[in-house]
Amino acid sequence: MALREIMIWIIQAVLFGIGIGIAMLTAHLAGPPLATAFAIDELIATAIVFFAVAAGLGWIGNRFWPEDWMYNPLL
């Protein structure tokens, strides 16, 4: 059992490394043209505002309309 768990972790680490390598290569080769095409610098601020508003609405909804299975008294 322990050897099986260790092998699973090793395989996951290798696949993670391959994925990170491919992502880095893609970002290096296609990053600047894609950033220009999609105006990434403008999307970052939009994404921050979107997630901040979504988190605020989620907190308000959980605070004022809690459901039994979602209620957290620490919020």
C-alpha cells in the first residue's frame, strides 16, 4: 500500500513538472503576441474587480441568507 501511494505521488509530480514545462514554453513563445491580442494588462484589473464583487456578494448572501448546510458562524 505504501509503495502504491509513493508511486502515485511520483507520477503526479512528474506530470505536474511536464505541465509546468509546457506552460512555460508556451508562455515564452506565444506570450507577447497573445498578451497584445487580448489586452491582458486591461483584463487583470477587470478580473480583480469582478472577483472582489463576487466574493463580497457571496459573503453578504451567506451572512444574511444562510442555509443550514452552508452556515458558518465565524462569518
